Amino acid sequence: MARPRSKINITCQVPKCSYYLKDDGKDIVKRGKNRAGHQQFYCNHCNSWFVETANTPLYHKHLRLDEIILICKLLVEKLGIRGIERATGHHRDTICQLLEDLAIHAETITQFLLKDVELTPIEVDELWSTIKKNKRKLSPAAQAQIMKVTSGFTPV
């Protein structure tokens, strides 16, 4: 008799899958680690491999989660990019790329900051206003996502 599977809190991260980000009916198993040492998962519905951070701002990042949270908290304090560079020791291009990824995933990040990091809605609004201030450096897709999470946005 086979051993029962452990509980996996991951949903399928492949957009073409019919169980993409759905918890009900998922069939995902752990399948070892990749060369970078990240846990790999396999979706039996779409026969695809993915890592936990796929389709998130953390995908292909060499920063740990606590470092990304620290950068977000420093942005809330309205520190500039060069100030954050001095405080964290990360290069400004790394910080700017993180800002771009945060802006592209703005709605998901807002929920994460409110629930997991336990920032207040006012602090999250300050974060987006700081990122919006640097919007000439952001792509049009990132600017459109930021507009969705800033105050005064009315969905069409």
C-alpha cells in the first residue's frame, strides 16, 4: 500500500492549466529540487513542472523573502533607491528591478503586504505612491497595474 501524500499548499502556477491558482481538485506533487536548490512541483493535470515562486515577484530573484520585505518597509518610509542601496547593500539596479516586478504584481503584493507583513492600508498606499513617483522608469504594464491599486481607481 502506498504512503499517503502530504498536504501541499501550492496551486498550479501554469496559466494554461485548467487548475491555475485553484485549490479545489488540484493534483500537485513534490518532485525533487532544481539546480538552484528550489523545491520543484509537478501538476498531474497539465503535466508541467514549476517552482513555488513561479508567476510571482520572487521568481528568478536571488533575494530572500526577508530582504524583499525589508526593501518594501524602507520604501514605505520614503527612503530613496540610493538610500535603500546603502541600507541593504544591494545594487540599485536590483532594487529598481524589484520595484518593476512589484508594480507588475501590484494587486497580489497589496494583499501580501496587508495580510502577511501586517502593514496598514495607509502604509501600503505610501508604498505605491513612492513607487508611482518613479513611474517614468517603469514599463507601461507596470504603470497600469499601479493605477489599479492606488486610491481613486474605478474599475471599468
